[in-house]
Amino acid sequence: MRRRIALNRFFSKNTAMQKNPDSSSKFRTRFERSAARWAARAKRLGIPLVSEVRKEAIYQSTLERRAQVHREADSRFEGCTSLTDGARQLRMRRTDLTEQMEREGWLARINNRWRATQLATDGGWLVERGPAAIRYAQVTPDGVTEIARRMGIAPGA
């Protein structure tokens, strides 16, 4: 009997809440319900809420910052080519190019992969691309001209 009374009280409270369209959560998403609860708490505590216009401005500035970061990351790799394509530009075999770069101290063989050394990345001759587990070296346009100068040949000749 007590359970039935408690359940009746519970359902009568909820049906009363649903009569008010503002408190109806039937069609709201979980996030909207959570946001509404936090807004009610903030209002009770006297904390001013961020306006919708301000929220949109924050969102847009965040998007712009992310786009700028991606543009800067992409500009670092602009014009970079694989070691094979760099060797083609120099009219030589890839193995000869990697041997030359290893002698110059630009490449090092680490875990059976060619990795760019700090000397080459600081000089802007090589870059490393790919996720951390699968990094691979690429030659920059400056790297192709520098290796051609050191070998005494014209690139593309």
C-alpha cells in the first residue's frame, strides 16, 4: 500500500511537471536537459549565464584557431616529396640518394626506417610526416636544391 501511495505521488508530480512546457523533457536531448539543469543552478546561485551570441562567438573563434593551426601545419609540408621523387628530380636512384643523405648526416636508419635527423629538419631540408608510429622522411624543395649543390649537379637536369 505504501509503495502504491509513493508511486502515485511520484507520477502526480511528473504529470504536473509535464503540463508545464518549459519543464517537459520528453523531446529534449540529454545535453539539453543537462544544460537546462545547469542553467537553473546558475540562476539559483546568481551566476550570470553566457549569452547565445557570446557562445557563438566563442565557437567561431575556436573554429578559426583550429583552421589556422591546420593551415600552418599544411604549409610546412607544401612542396615536399618522397625520397623516391626527390631522387627522380636529381636523376639518380633512390638508394644512391639515401646513401648520400646518410653520409651528409641527414638520414639515419632507425627501426628499419629512414628517419630525418635533427640537422636536416633544422636546416629545412627534410621533414617527417605521418603519425608518431609511422613517421617517414620527405624531402623539401630546399633539400633537393641543397643536395644537388653539394653533389655538383643541377636538379632536374
